[in-house]
Amino acid sequence: MKKNKYLEDFAERLDDACIATGLPKTEIARRCGFNRKQLMRMANHYSMNSFDVARFCSVTKTDANWLLGVEL
């Protein structure tokens, strides 16, 4: 199944946020309260809820609107 542009952009922004922290993804995931596999699922949009997004944004100091591609 081919991902649509929104999902590709989300995965790219999630990866950019991880890189900007300078931390390994395993450490980011640990600080979020989940494992690296869950973080990768989030990037692939398999398993994502608002609580996970909020924790990820808090740990990476990322704006949720930016991460989700919301333009205000």
C-alpha cells in the first residue's frame, strides 16, 4: 500500500524532530514511555493517538501543530 503525501510528510517531520534532539531514537522512545518499535509504528502511522503525540512533542520540544502538519 502506497502512503499518501500527508503520511510521508508526517514521518519526515517526526524524523526531523528526533534528529534535532541529538538523542538516539531509543532514548527518545524511553523518555516518551514507550519502546523504539512503538516510535517506529508512530512514524508509519500504524499506532498513534493524541497522548502519544503529546508525549513525543513534550520530549522533543516540538509543536504538535507542526508535527501533524496543521497550518493555522
